[in-house]
Amino acid sequence: MSSKLSIFKTGSIDIAPLLIPVIPFGIIFGAIGIELGFSPLMTYATSLIIFGGASQIVFIQLLSGGASSLVAITSVGVINSRHFLYGAVLTEYLEKLSLVKKLLISYLITDQTFAVSNKFFKSQNVKNNKHYHLLGAGITLWTTWQVTTIIGILLGSIVPEEWGLKFAIPLTFLAIIINEFRKLDHVLVMLISGISSLIFFDVPFKAYIIITPFIGLFSALIIIKIKDSQ
């Protein structure tokens, strides 16, 4: 077995436990896309192009709510801005790769792939072909997300409309942030962000979705400064 294939398989195995929540999330997204009135092609295209669960849900929810394309696309950019940090951390491991390989890998990087591959890079003394771990983890997750999105689209097409699946949107985001309720400062930031979204809800073009995160980030910065000064 070649070193490349071995590292690739290691990446696929390492990401496997993190696929457990991804599978229902992908199915829910596909079904929600149909429920909100998007065509199967449009719904699947977001998984192919954006490839980010939370970003995709925000994108289709904003469009279905009447937001402009500019606001929807900008919101996706704001949500995915954390990937700049991922890239900065991984640079030292990928700096020798060609631009084409870096672009391919950047497309495959998600929260889960970054977590497992960054841990692998730090713990394993592998000098060459480290990026195959990212490829193994990324391609495995990507394939899972695409397949589950298609399953969700098929289910969304046959589930009666009166059943309603829109309730899954707030439940999905609640599941994402539930662990953050354990920390008071995180709860404060969430409350400030929630109140801000209500205050700015009537801003033209549904721009509250962009304004609110910046207010939340600013409040988080103030809280961190206060904690550091104590």
C-alpha cells in the first residue's frame, strides 16, 4: 500500500465518527429546500457550490423570505469567513503544494475536516503527502453530504406539504449552538445578537442578517476585553 493511499484512508477513517450528525443534517437540508419551494436542481446546486450546511440553510431561507441575492451571497460569505482562519493554520502544512491542489483542498475544508486533519498534522510525524489526509477526510465528507442532500430532496418531494418541514430550520440551528448555552458570555452574545436581529429586522433588503453578526462580534470583543482586564 502506498504512503499516499494509506494517509488518504486514515483521513477517511478519522472523519467517519463525525459523519453521524452530518447524515441527518444533509437529509433535512434537502427536504427543507423542497419545502421552501426551490427546485431539486437549485437545492442540490447549493450543496455542490456552497458545500456548507449552515450557510446553505441561511442562503435558501433568505431567498425564500424575499432577501436580495446580494444579501444572501454576502451572508454566506460572512458565515464562511472562519475558513480564512482554517487556511492560515493549515498554510504551514500545505505551502509546498501547487495552486491547483490548494484550491481543490480549500473547497473540501469544512469544520470537521479541519478538526481531524489539523490534529493529524500535529500528532503524526509525516513529512510527505500530508495533504492526502485532508483529501481523504474531505472527499468522504463531501460524498456523504451530496448523497444525503439527494435523499432529502427525494423525501421532500414525496412528503405531504401539510406535514411541514420548516420547523426543522430552527431546530437544526438550535442543535448547533446548544453546547454554547453552558457559558454565560456565549449566552450574552447570543442574546445581544437575537435582540439586534429584532431591532433591525425591517432594514431594507433583509440586511439584518449581515448587521446582526457584526454586532454580535463587537459585543464578543467587548466581553473578552472586560474578562482580560479583570
